[in-house]
Amino acid sequence: MAENRMLSGKTALVTGSTSGIGLGIAIKLAAQGANIVLNGFGDVEGPRALVAAQGVKVAYHGADMSKPAEIEAMMAYAVAEFGCVDIVVNNAGVQHVASVEDFPVEKWDAILAINLSSAFHTGRLALPAMRARNWGRIINLASVHGLVGSAQKSAYVAAKHGLIGLTKVSALETATTGITVNAICPGWVLTPLVQKQVDARAQNDGVDAAEAIRRLLGEKQPSMQFTTPEQLGDLAVFMCSPAGDNVRGVAWNVDGGWTAQ
Ligand code: NAD
């Protein structure tokens, strides 16, 4: 079944793919025939079954993306399992909301490590073999917060702006090769990461979840609709397709008009 599909024979490693956007992207890449290396915390068997249902091989490594030595072990594991890593999706990410003066130092360090430095580590480790094969895709899950700021999100906004910078530099360094490096910049997507912010909003404003969602979207996202992990997965598939061969260094927003304002 996997043999005739666009990404048959390729391996995609998706960090933070036990949940939300990463899982959505892993399923879409698998549907195109790519074997998948999952990563992330929490339940693994549910996500593994969803990806395996696409008729591909699935492996899992539980590297903590804040730890360079564990990232090195994960990349070595992926090569040992599948022979190479053709597609890296740097998706693992965490959020913490507080003003700069109240921001816990350990939260700042963790957000920078997980949301930004991890992509440097996977990239530096994956690029030599991609260059040797003259094909590769690195897709960085940035955010609208890589393009604009929001109060209370200093570490996240700094990390996502940095991730877009890393994307541009990596795209330039690979510009004459078959490797492309791009960023995807979603607005609100209703995943566990955002559900926490909906719950906090409902509690702070004394309203129900539906009203909290309406207020959250109403502030920033003109479409008044969440982007879905499936839509982001389809964009990742496009970036992996031949049509994406010369798409290099973009920060592609999928944000219901957030950054058009
Ligand atoms: P999520 O909380 O549903 O999933 C995050 C994933 O990262 C999980 O699999 C979790 O286990 C994993 N993870 C967290 N810390 C990790 C660590 N130290 N090591 C390894 N894995 C770790 O979140 P999501 O909303 O799907 O977010 C995915 C990415 O998309 C993040 O980078 C996030 O910043 C970005 N993003 C999300 C939204 C949104 O609205 N949800 C918007 C823009 C960007």
C-alpha cells in the first residue's frame, strides 16, 4: 500500500507528535507513505495506532527535547530504525503565560530549549545525511507569535521569532540543494496547549467555555474559527511535495487573518 505514494520510502521524524498539531502532521505524512518516528510525552499507543493505520512503519523515541544528549540519541535511533531521516518536523513546544518581571527563570530556559534550541539540534544532526542524498525537508512549527507579539508571552514569542530566524538562515545555507527549510505559523488551534488558555480565560472572566473561546478568537483571529491540525498537516505535505522544491525560508501563516490586521 505504501509503495506508490508520494513519500513512500521516506522517513519523517515529528517531535512532540503524541498530541495536537504534531500528531495531525504525522498522520498526514504517513498517509502519503512516509514511515514515522514519533516523539513526545503521555500516551504513545493511541497515536502510534492512528499513524500505523495509514499503512506505514512507526517508531517512537521519548527524548526530552530540552536535552541535547537525548535529542542526539533520538536521531541515532531514527537512523538505526529506518536508515535515514528525510523529513524533520520540529513541532514540540510549550507555553507559559506571565509578565516579564514575574516570569519564572526556569520556565524561560525550558521554553527557549524546547521551542527553539531543539530545532538547532535536530537540524545540525539531520543536515549532513540530507546533503549526502541531496533531498530533505525541515519544517519548523513556529507561530503567529514568530511574527507578532502578545503580552504575557515573552519566552514563547522570543523563541518563535528565533525559530523563524533559524529557518531563514538554514534555508539560505541549503538554497542550492534539494533540502528546503520552512516555518509554519498557525494562529489559534484548539489543542491541549490552547485548551489550557481557554480554561484560564473561562475562569478569569467567569464565563463558560464557548464564551471563552469566542472572546479568545475575537481578540486576535478575524475568521472566528480555529485552524485544525489536519489543515497544518496538509500544508506540511505540500512543503514535502515537488511543488515545494523552491519554497525556501518562508514563515507561512495559517492564522485566520490574525497577522493581516
Ligand atoms: P500540544 O500541547 O497539543 O502538543 C505538544 C507536544 O509536544 C506533545 O506531544 C508533548 O508531549 C510534546 N512535548 C512537550 N514538551 C516536550 C519535551 N520537552 N520533549 C518532547 N516533547 C515534548 O501542543 P500543540 O498546540 O499541538 O503545539 C504544537 C506546536 O505548535 C508547538 O510548537 C506550538 O508552539 C505550536 N503552535 C500551536 C498553536 C496552537 O494554537 N495550538 C499555535 C501556534 C503554534
